[in-house]
Amino acid sequence: MDLTKSTLGKCFLFGILYFPEGLMGALSTVILPLYLASQGFDAPVVGLVMGLTTIPWVIKFVWGAIVDYHSSKGRRYFILVGGILGATMSALLFSISPSIIFVFTTILFLARVGIALLDVSTDAFSIETTKFQERGKINGSMFFGQLSGFAFGSLVLTKISTISFPIAFLSVGILIMFLI
């Protein structure tokens, strides 16, 4: 079934594809600081990790240029690559101790690269498949998906993290893989 054939299908598709972005946002801005603080890291280290792992979003123009340059592979290819990278790296955090802060930060950085790539690929795909008069609805569904992912992540991952922070990371990876 090709969801890009109807406006409703596109709203559903792009809302779902934006959900992982919100989920990663919750993981990075809500769960990560709680986790690192619970492991004894002070505020400057937490801030440094958060700042470094935000860089993939700062340089989204690079990912956009890559997606455009290799457009012959198709936008869906980069949606899958970004989603798989984000999901795999998020799940991998399950097994990495934050005491090895460089490795932990690098893997989180790569997870965020994946989701940033997913984001720009989804944007490009939506532009290719959306009629001018649909753009407001599609944009609204994307924003809804992103904020729903953030709300879900903030609520559910916080609850999961009371059991185990690593299980929260693994849950994010599994959910992203399921959604893409």
C-alpha cells in the first residue's frame, strides 16, 4: 500500500516518520540528564554531552546536501539508513556504561546523526510527494508526530527509567526500528 497516494495517507506516514525525532528529543533532553546525574556526573559534564550530541542537528544542512546529492538512491533509502542508524545506536546504549563517557557520547552522537538524517530525508520526501494545497496538513501532521514522540518519550521513558535507564535506551531503539 502506497501511503503517498492520498492526503490522509501522507498525514499518517509523515506523522509516524516524525515520531522518532520527538522520541530522540525526549531521550536526549529529559532522560539523558537524569541518567548522567544518577551516575554521578556533574552539570558541566552533562551539559558538555548534551551540547556535543546536539551538533548533528546544528549541521543538518550537511545531511540535507548529502541526501540531495545522492537523490538517485531515493529519499526512502536515506529514511531507512537514518532510522536504522538512530535505532541501532540508541539500542546499543543499553550495553555501554556512561563511565566510559567518550564511547557513550560517541554512540549517542551517532544515534542523533541517524535521526537528523531521517529528519531531512523525511522533509525531502514530503516535498517530493506533497501537493501545494496539502502542505499545511502534512506539516501539521509532522509537528504532531514529533511532539507526540516527545510527550510519549518523556512520559513512558521516564517511567521505564525508574526500572532501568539502559532499558529505556533499548526501548527507544526498538520503537524507532519498528516505526521506520
